[in-house]
Amino acid sequence: MRPEGRFSIRLLVSTAIALWVFVLFYIASFGITVPSRDVAQSDLAHRNSVHEALVEKLEQTIADIDKLREQNAELRKLADQQKSLIWRTQSELKQRKDAAPDVVKLVETGDQKENLYTKDHEVMRRQLDDGIRELYFYLLDQSENKEINLGKVGKHALDQMFSLLATSLNFSYVDGSQEWRERSLAKLTNKIQGAIERKQNPTDCSKAKVLTCNLNKGCGFGCQLHHVAYCFVVAFGTNRTLILQEDGKEWRYSDKGWSSVFQPVTKCSYREAVGGERAAQWESEESNSKDRVVFLPIVDGLGGGGRICRSRFLGNSPTRCSSSMPTRPSSSFLSLSGTLCEVRTTLRRPLLNHQRRFHLKKSGGRWGSAKCAEGEALSCRRGTWIEAWRRGPRG
């Protein structure tokens, strides 16, 4: 046998022995284990739980996907609605933009109509009306003069005057001027009444500047009312609160006093406003500026000072109200009554149980003067008041 053959056999034998030794060593070290039945069941249960968890997560994922689809559909619907609104808004804006010039023109026309009638316009209209009246009275006087025979010419002139007077009257109703006049008077009424209400009802009666006045002037009923109105105007003009002496409890026309017939002129009583403080005698607005309580005598006893007072407070309209006055009285002798209309309205508010007995007319003088106040059963005519008082109770 060749040496090479013998060497190969030895190598194979040596390799087989080494492999056999290694197998024996592995078995001795780790041993051969066979899985038991319990281990197999536990592994199966674990796999089942994992499978169930995966199935549950899959179902949850599918549910979430369905929910997202619904939300997506809602969002798509809202987006479509928003697009529709945007389109509609843009369309409306375009329409408004196209109509803007017409709207501006209408607004400007309304403003022009609102501001068309002013105080100057009304004064000029009244001057025209007064001029026509004066000419009418002149022609009427001349036609009744027996020494002058106007004949047909005079009759024709009087007919023309009647036509002009009717035209002048109709002119006061053109383009809603009567409504404008009523609105202006209502605003002025509210303004004056509000100022009187605030001044006659101060927050602290003991600290307010007051003007006291004796109700019993030696004259008739209407004259006494004019005396109280005079006191009221002076008090209002000097920024004072009018307080009747002893609250007007002593009055010859009612044993129960002023407040038994008319409403009190103020919420402050004489005791609260004056108390024991000595009232200074009226001299002038400047001289009595530092006196809190001032007594105002009757206008007949003021002499020259009375004329100044009458000229300042009674003869002219207040500056803060004159710009709002749309009309002036149509007859000169009613000018004072027109100026004091709101004061008389405040003074002559009868108690509820006397309102039906007064039977006063709502309108003013027979010359067509404006109403004193809306809803007040009052009149600016002294004769109406005297007749109403004679029909009413005397206390």
C-alpha cells in the first residue's frame, strides 16, 4: 500500500473521532430537552391573545377610517356652503356698490329736506304774512271810511288780499314745513321742560340757590298766576330754584293752599330749602350773586330795577333756546305769553282730581298761537283760566 493512501485513511479516522468527541461533549454540557405539553399550550395561548389584539386594533382602525370619512364629508359640505355664502356676499356687495350713488343721492335729498327750513326761513315767511295782514287792515279801514269811496277797485283789492292771505297760509304747509315746525317745537318743549325740571328739583335742597316768592299778591286770580310766572322766570333766569313762601299754604283762593289745586312747583319744601336762614332782599342778579336765599317782591315794587328785570328775562327769548324757535307769535300782544308758555305749563299742572273740572282748551289764543305743550290741558289765555276757576272748587 502506498504511503499517500495510508495518510488519507488516518486523516478520516482522526476527523471521525474528533466529531464523535464533540458530540459527546455537547450532549454532556447542554443535554437534549423535549418541549412539554404545558409549554406548548402556553405558547399557543400567547399567540391567540396576540392575534386577538391585532384583530381588535384592526377593527378600531377601520372604525376610525369610517369616522374620518364622515368628517371629511361634513367638511366638504361646509366648504361648499362657505363658497356659496362668499359668492352671495360678493354679489350683494357688488349690487350695493352699484346702488351706492343712488343711496347717497337719497340721503343727501333727505338731509336737504330736513335742513331746508330754518329760523330765518320761518321769520321771513311770518314777515310776509304780517305785511299782507297790515295791508289788508289798511285797505279795510280805508274802505269803511265814508269820505273815501273806493268802489269796485276797493272791493277787488280786498278780494285780492283775501287770496294773498290764503296763499300765505297755504305756504306754511308746503313740502312738510308744518311737520318740521311741529318737530322743532316738540324738541324745544322737551329742552325747556327738561331744564326746568332739573333746576326745580336739585339733588340737595339745603345747598341749592333759591328764590322765594309770596303767592298772595293783592290782585285777582289771573294776576296772581302771572305774578308766580314772573317769579318763576326770574328764578330760572338767575339759575335759582323757585320756592313759594311757606309752600303756598296761605292762599286766598284755596284754604288748603297752592298744592291742593296745582302740583307743587318743586319737590323741595320751604323748610328743607330755606329753614331758618334769613332771605336777602332782591336787588339785582349781580348784587345777590353770593346770597343763597333771595326774596323777590312783587314786580310793581321794583321800580327801575323791575323794568330792567322785565326787559332781560321776560321781553326776550333765552339765548340757548332762540336758535331752536321755529316760529314767533302771529300777534304782538301774545309775544310775552309765547315766551312764558313753558313756564305756565309747568306752573299750571292741575291735580288729577281737578283736571275734569277745569275744561281747558288745548289750543292757545284765538289768533292761532302754538300749543303750550302736547297733552297738557292748558291755555295761555287769562280769560279761559278765570272762567275755568270760577267753575271749579275754591279749596
